[in-house]
Amino acid sequence: MILVTVGMQLGFDRLIAAMDTLAPTLGLPVIAQTGKGRYTPQHMDAQAKIAPAEFERLVQQSRLIVSHAGIGTVLTAARFAKPIILVPRRAALGEHRNDHQLATVNQLSGRPGILVAMDEAALPARIAEGLAVKDWSAVQSSTARQLHRALAAFIENRPL
Amino acid sequence: MKSGSTRVLAAASGGGHWEQLMLLRATLDNYDIRFATTEPAVAAQHGIESADRLPDCNQNKPLQSALCGLVALWIVLKHRPQVVISTGAAPGFFCILAGRLIGARTLWIDSVANGEQLSLCGKLSQRWAHECWTQWEHLGTDARPRYFGAVL
């Protein structure tokens, strides 16, 4: 199953509509949390809001997550070692108050398990890559290694 | 492990703050680690049965905040940690303040969600914690906040 989420607070119809169009071609069921969008999906099992416990269960069951570039979802995907494709909301399209999600994807791009689709046109290729991702639960990004080392140094009162 | 006897209190609110603490667990588990959180039920899901409960609070709720400060002090006095760390938010900051009162070394790791500027508690930690780290390289400075990587 592929889980699509745009969070609960805002709509992101560009992503929902693109995934709805792709859904029949993916060969997997698609479940979507559509937030406050107006588009009504035809090919996905869609809910405006999914309760947190249920959402976590769906993440655990999913093979791939397709999401707006919200850090909460990235952290949940990381906890269950699920590959995640991030599509940034764009302020110019009225999708958020500013372009901080662009900054987020630029920072996170290339870290283990994280793929970026800068727009909906890039989704088919990223989804194919995401479904091909092998288990990466043991892989640590270089930034995570750096933070773990610094944390150990701080706790042991060694020079940082 | 190498410094298994160092007593560490790690505090975070439920949700994203706690998730970030859990992503640091491989290192934290090398020490004599104690946890405090606003949602012990979530901690139990992670196999941590003994987490202390912190009342939730934020800057808009002064009474709750005062209560949270007292509970944080109680937890710190109970465990007497040598090190207190928090990934946020306000309840974790109170643990850092309480840690200072007993002479613990204190570390604030600002949430990876704060890519534009430090959180309010992060800004307070620039003054009150021994170390204040951001998880965003472009926000890092020579002193506070410093940048030493990210949980992701």
C-alpha cells in the first residue's frame, strides 16, 4: 500500500490530484489523507483527517509514503524505516505562507530513505525509485552520525 | 559501554519532539538514561515503561507552566542527573532549567522542524542551557546555536 499525506491543516490539491491520476497505474492500493483540500479523489481511499494512532498503523503497513515536505511525517517515516517521497508546497501557488518546504527538501534530499519530487511531473520516476528502495533501517545519514558523535562527546564531557 | 555510569535525563514532549529523542536512542542507551515526557503511554510503546510524566504546557498557559516547572524540578531532584538534554518543547526546557539548579550540564537540541529560526524555548536556551544546538546548518553559529548534524 502507498500512503499519501498532506497533513491535516492545509489542502494540497496539486499533490492529491496528481496521485489520484497515477493511482490506477501503480498496482498497489493508495490511501490518502487529503487535509483541507477541495479535490475529491476517484482512485484512492481518501479521508480528510486520519487520527494519529491510525495514521501510525498505516505508515507501518505501507511500502511507500508520498507526502508534502512536513517534518512530522518525515520523522514518522524514519521511525518505521519507510521510504518517503517529499513534494514541497509552493507559496506562489497558495499552498503555504512561504517556501520553507523548498528549504526543507533541499536540506533533506539524498538522506537515506528520502526522495524529493520537486513537482508532480517528477512523481512517477520517484515512486518507481521509492518502491525499489531496499531496507535502509540500519543506514545512518552522515548528519545523523555527526549528531550522535557530538551528543556522546557532550554527555562524556569531551571536547565537541 | 565506555561511560555507562553517567546519569542522563532526556526530556521531550509527545509527538515530533519525542520522535527525535527516540532517533538519538542508540547513543542515549549507552548511559544511565532516564526519560521524562508529556505522554508516558507513547514512551511505553517504545518499550520505556519508567518514563516520568511531565504536564504539558506552553507560554500561553502560565499556571500549567508553573506546575510543569515544579514537576520538572521534582523529576530532576529524584534522578540527580549529571546531564540533562531536551529536544523540546517547553516541558523539556523546564527540565533544563531544573538541571541547572542542581549543577547538571545541559543541552538543548532545537527541533529539526525549526528550519527558519530557533523555537522560543530554543532562544531561551541560548541563554540558559550550557549548549544550544540547531539541526540546520544555515542557522548554526560559533557559539549558540551550534550545528552538529541532525537526527535525519
